[in-house]
Amino acid sequence: MNVAIIGCGGMGALHAQMAVNCGHKIVLCADSVRKAAVALAEKFGAKVSGDPLAAVAAKGVDVWLSPPRPPPTWR
């Protein structure tokens, strides 16, 4: 399956690696912190988006993974 990662921090990177380990392909990395999206996309040869909401409408994506944010950021 083609996977998009929405949120490319530590948990996003972990989920991306787990998806690849299961035979899936990371095709898009999206994060409002573009630097994080670029770093993760380079690792997996994926496209980059600085707009996580736009990633939901991206073509060629079968599954979107959006790891939860840690509780201190829930404001």
C-alpha cells in the first residue's frame, strides 16, 4: 500500500519505518514544520507537503498515518 505520513516528528518517523518493515511504501510526508517533512521524505524517497490537510486529498495514497501528539501539546 502507498502510505502518507501526516506528522513527521519522532512518532511519525517510527510509524513510517514500521509501515516500510511491513512491506508498504511511504509516498508522502506532510508536516506544518516543513523541515521535518523534508527530512523524513528524503529517508524514504517520498514527496513532501508542508500542508497536512492537503495530504488527505493527495492522489496515489491508500492509507494515511497520523501519529498522536503527546499530551503536553494538546492545547
